[in-house]
Amino acid sequence: MIKKIQENLNQKKYSAVELTKQYLAKIESTNEALNSFITVTPELAFEQAHKADEMLRAKTDTSLTGIPFAIKDNFCVNKTRTTAGSNMLKDYIAPYTATAVQRLLDQGAVPLGKTNMDEFAMGSSSETSAYGPTKNAHDPTRVPGGSSGGSATAVAAEQAVFALGTDTGGSIRQPAALSGIVGFKPTYGLVSRYGVIAMASSLDTIGPLASSVEDTEIVLEAMAGP
């Protein structure tokens, strides 16, 4: 999907701003039922989409320029609420951005918002969030898995092209499986954990959730590194 969107952006079939509007509208129309997002960030999304369109015009774009994505809510994003699914952090505004997220922003990817999760990433159903349970995109009577259930539902419901998650004991792989998408847990240390609220520092890994193996590979390569 990422390569096809990039092709359409370069052929000017639509702009990054227009694409962002489309995804934000999808979130607005479906999030009440699915509860996949805790915080939606339209201002940040449009700011980044305008930058992406400038990169496209200047032909300095990358494989992720203009691609809308979602961020699990245990990743810090500068000047943005970061709750980790807990009331303890309901008013916490991060003063900096996690390295993995910053790498994607530097490449022109467009952040749509922060996704729901089991509180402090401890859970396997996305039912233990202080902000209510996330529903499975294919059947709202079922769970999407956890703890990255909001990210999995966002991708499965086409609210985002890809999403970031964390995996300590299955928290990317299990919700990806339950949601019918692809999730990848990379080797420990391949992606920087800087700026991610830890569940178990010696085991936590950061990885992508997307609709295809190819898309997960593109995202992983973009954010890997110390």
C-alpha cells in the first residue's frame, strides 16, 4: 500500500494534505465505535502534511513522505498528550519526541494521533485502558488483542496506513494476528526505545503494524538504528 500511495502522490493524483483529510475523516466517523485512538492530532498532522507536500515538490521525498500513520500512546511526541493508557498520565504533555517517531517525521510521514492500549502495555486484549476498551475492526463484539490493540485496529479499519506498537511478550504479534494484519517484533535493540514509556526495559521492542509484509519492511528500515 505504501508504494502505491507514494506513486499516487508523485503523480499528483492527490496531495499529502488531501490524503490526510481523508484519513482524519475516517477516524472521525469510526473512532466512536472502535475506540482505537485516545488522542487525534489534526494540527500536527496537517503541519506535517504541508511539509510532505513541500518535499514532494522539491523532489526530496522518501518512501514514507506523506504517508499517514498512528502512534501507540506510550511513545512520547513533543507537545502532545502521552497517557500510556493510564489516568496517572492523563494530563502529561511530552517535552520531546521518541527517536523512532522522529525518524519517521524526518522522512515526511504524517502522524494522525495516539492509539489506545492496555494500561502501561500490560495486557493482551486492549480492555484494560483507562480510556475504555478498543474493539476489533472486523467484529466489535471481539477484542483486537493487546497491548497494541489500538494500533492494530487503526490499521485493520483503514484509519491509518501503518501504526507503531511495542512488543514485550506478544504485544505487536498477537493483536496483528487477531486483527488480520501484519505485525513485526524486531530483534531487541534494532529500534531505539528512547522516548517510549517502558513496560520491561530488558525485553521491550518497537515495531510496525501494517497491512502487508512489504509495508512493515519499509517502516522498519526507516526507523531502525541507535
